[in-house]
Amino acid sequence: MGRVGLSVAGVWSVGFEMSKRPASDDGLPSKKAPGFWANGLLTAMKDPTLIVKEDSIVVVIKDKYPKAEFHYLVLPKEDIHSLTNVTRANLPLLKHMDKIAQEITRNHEERQFKIGYHAVASMARLHLHVISDDFNSPSLKTKKHWNTFTTDFFVPSAKVLAEVEEHGKFTRISSEVAKKLMDTPLKCNKCSFQSPTIPKLKQHLLTHIMNK
């Protein structure tokens, strides 16, 4: 089974970024050299201090800028850049990634998790998010951070599996659709509450945590 850490420290943020400039942990363009952030996962998946589980096929790491109390990334050791490079031949890998993700959630049975991919990923190497639905984290700072996990920009693993099995590939959404999703009003993922700002939304989210 490997080892599963309960820490929320971990690896690189995978927030959506329309610009060609690399994204920083807060979703804004970074001034660092091109490729520094985009290739961060390739370095992190080799860091033993970040690995929580590993087998011959995948590595599971903790997100360095988690967007919830528990936020993991499942990455294949095979060099697959993103979902758009996946074919039907990769179905066994995708199913294994999903299986490992499910195993990770069983270490936190008191929590609810979302397991899926960003429709447009800003970082190199295919990666599957395993994230608790509390979204209680100081690293969740922007509207883009929120909408990448709470709108259709976040594609459930089961949906990806079904699409690749049926069509032999995953169809990437257009930049126009992605922008529309990023502009979606801030809405609580657990009730009908809408917020004008991230701080007010995060304050509201605490009420759901406290009422458990």
C-alpha cells in the first residue's frame, strides 16, 4: 500500500492559467523562467519527502499548495503530458490511477472527496486530483482556484474513463468555454449560497465544517 501522509503540505498548484506564462501558486503569472512552474511536477514526483504512495506504475504526492485540507495528485511514471495525449491504449493506466485514488480516500473515511482532472491543465505530466470537498485551505485564494474544482472545469475520473473508452480520447474544451467556467459566480459546493468574494465564501464554508 505504501505510506499515506495526513499532511496537507505537498507539491505544485495546478490552477487554471489561460496565459502562456507559467502559473504561480496563487494562479497568477510567475516571473520565474519559462517552464519552471510547468515542469514542477516532474521534479516533485521524485522527491521522497513529497511521496505518500508509489508502485511500479504511479506516484502519489501531496500538493504543495493544497486547495483543501487533503489534496493529493496521482501521476503516472509513463511520460504522458496531459489528458489530450491519452488514447484508448491508456485505459488500463487511467483505471489504475482511479483505483489508487480510491485507496487514498479510504485513509480519510470521515471525509468526502472529489476525484478528477482539470479539463485544461497548466502543468506537464498527466495528473489526477484527489481532493477533500471542504476546500478549507489558505492556498485557496482566487476565483479561478475555486472554479477549477467546483465547475465543469473539473472532470470526474469516471467521466474521463467513460469518454476514453467510448471515443478513444478525451476532448479538450475550448478556451472560450474554459474562460466562461472561470467567470462562473462563486457558489458554495454544499448549498445554494452565493458569494461576491472569496473571503466571504471561505467564511461561509467554515459553517459547513463546524456543523458536521
